[in-house]
Amino acid sequence: MQSIIAGKNEDGQRLDRLLNRLLPKAGQGFIYKMLRKKNIVLNGKKAEGSERVLAGDEIKLFLSDDTIASFSENGRISAAASDMNTKEGQAEQVKASDKYVRAAEQSVAAKAKASVKLDIVYEDEDIILVNKPVGMLSQKAEANDISLNEYVIDYLLNKGELTREQMKTFRPGVCNRLDRNTSGIVAVGKSLQGLRVLSELFRSRTIDKYYLCIVKGIINEASRIEGYLVKDEKSNKVSVSKVKPVSADKDEAVEIITEFRPVKSLSGCTLLEVKLITGKTHQIRAHLASIGHPIAGDMKYGQSEFNHAMKVNFGVRSQLLLAYRLKFPKNCTGLERLSGREFTVEKPKSFFI
């Protein structure tokens, strides 16, 4: 028998989904069968699996050690074992936890191949805001990719704020993606609460996202542009039109809204502050290019002659697009300490205006 005490990162999770994470090699049918037979109970009572687990709840698994080992990773499912209340059990837990922390650190370090120092804009117990550099993925695109998400996990493991055991039921996650060649603020949920609130803020568009970019041409007035975006999955490229394409399926064509205002102009270029009303794949890059103002250094949606001139005259080698400001709503339920707060990062030296 093993006993698991739910922590803050398990708080609010459905019991069946939590059990799937604890016993990843067991089928859904097996888990429900064990619940029906009361071989798995919640707070000493029969459970259906749909219950929301609360911090401090106890989940008991009346299963043999061999069964647990066969359905879990490394033969261990929890940082809290049945003998947790004994001194010997606590010592074994610390010992095992240290082992898994070291293993996780080595695993992440081996994948990363080199230590990356994160440029942290803000951090508390629930979230981290990181200034992502050009060239780094926000999240994995392929199985072997190393992204900001892996670097954040490595950072938390090294700080001792995360263990391999905790990662079996919760993993910190990036909540807003930036293209590989776009730099700027990325929000990461450190805890389940942080991940939930951030995800809802971005989903509901109640958190304001501002970008800086340098575009071709002189723009003198602020503007709000609207259109429709269709993504080609094969080429990972989008097209933008002012009206909804007749041939596009309802789920393919999505409405996009982009606001911008000029900040400064130089050498036939304009530094823009852009506010995303919607946030779709490559929206800023494709939307601005569609109205004749491609972003400097953008190799996918930009103009080759313009990019060449930017490289020769100003040394531009990557797209000049920066997620520079994040503004939280006045009432940030669940993360009240962030209500009304703004976070910004400085323009990199490549922004010549």
C-alpha cells in the first residue's frame, strides 16, 4: 500500500487524471476498476475519479509494490509513501528525492549541452517572466528540441524549487509562445495556480501584449487593422486577407485584429509599438507584410531587397520583433499581487531606431 498527500500543485486536479500521471503505464480501465473495487480511495472513501483533489487530501493505493512498480516510472509514484510518518520513512524520502533531483538535473543538462543563464524579468512562487532571446524555441517543436521550457525546468531543479517526484503530477509550462526569432517576454507557470491563471488571462485576452518592431516605410498615424488568417500546416506559413476567403473552411480562417502606433522613423523605416488584440500564428509579421510594411529581417514574410539593405546598412541579421511589454488586468483573480502591474524589457542593440 502507498499513500500520497496532495500538495499545492495537485490542488484542483481531477483524481482520474492525477492517477494517470502517477501510474502512466496503467490503462484507464485498470484505474477505474481499482476505484470501483476501492483498491484506490480518496480520504478513506470510495471515489469515482471525477472528484477534484484538494491540497492535503490523501490518496491511498491498496496495491502491491510490484503492481505499483510495473505501472509507474522508476517503480515509485510519490514523494509521500505509506511510511512517511516514521523517521526512517522521512529519511528514505529525502534520500530518494535527492537521487531523483540529481537524475533530473543530469538529464536536462545532458540535453541542453550547455548552461543557459535565463534573463528573468520577474519571479514569484507561482510565475516566472523570462526575456527570451532570438534563436530559442518557446516550446518544443520536435521531441529532441531544447526549448525555454526545458531551461526553466533546469533552472528550478538547480534552485531546489522542483523535484523529479513533483514533475510526475505537474510540470511548469510556457503560457504564451513567441516565434524562435522573436525575442521578449514569455510567461511561465511555476505552480498549478500560476499556470491556470496565466493560461486563462491569455485565453480571455485580458492581459495586454505589446511588441516593438521596425518595418519598411514611413507610418505617421496609429491604426487598427482587421483581416482573416489561414495557416498552411505543411509550409508552416500563413496568408492574410481583408475578407474571409470563400474557399476556406470555417475552422481554417480565423479573424485577426492588430493595433499599432508609430514611435519613431529613420531611413525609410518606422519603429512601431504593436498591440495584439488577437494572438494567432505569425500574426504581426504576416499582417504588417500584407499592408506593405514587412518587418526588417523577417525571412519568411519580409522582402529580400529590404532585408539585404537592412543587413548592409544596419547589420540586421534577424527579424526585429520584440515582445517588450506585458500588462496585467486591474483585477487579476488568483494572482492578486500582479493586478495592474506592467513589465517591460529594453530594446536589444539590433534595433537601430
